[in-house]
Amino acid sequence: MVTWERVVELAHELPEVEDSTSHGAPCFRVAGKAFAGVSRHEGAIWTRCDREEKPFLVASNPEAYRQTPHFEGAPAHLLIWLQHASEQDVRERLEDAWAIQAPKRLLPKR
């Protein structure tokens, strides 16, 4: 199982990540924009996600990406239940969320 401590380490592997809070809970920001954090649901984190990709992610692993009514109504946010997610899943979701919020100057050149 991925721990919150490991989530913190993974998030800080990304450029210019800052620790912050959102609604009183720890979160991560890049350029002042929140991209992931601790969920109010014990054992879960939230990340930003691509609106079009979200249904496919949830369908691909409904245990790890199980949604609550609140998050079903938030098309650009994804809940990740850490006990059901691999480290690779968490890393990829953090990278994607970071890229959504990061300024273009930080994104890899294509």
C-alpha cells in the first residue's frame, strides 16, 4: 500500500512543488495552483485529472479510483484510494495532475 509519506516523496520529485493546505488538509501546489492533496475520505487522496480521461481511469480500476457523489460531480478531480493503488498508479496520477496545473515553462519540450 502506498502511504501518505510516499505520496509526499513522489509529489516532491516534480519541479517547483510547494506544500500547502486546501480546506484545512495538506495539498500540493505548483505555481500557486493545487493539483493533489489529502481527501476528507480516510485513506484517499485527490488529484486534478483530465475531464475526458476520468471515466476511463475509474473504469480501469474502480477499487483504486472509486468515486463518491461529491467527486462524481467534480469532473476535473479524481479520488485515489491508496490501499488499492500501486505506486506507479499514484506516480502517474500525480504527474498528470501536476502537468494540468503547471505553467508551460515547466512542461517538458515535445
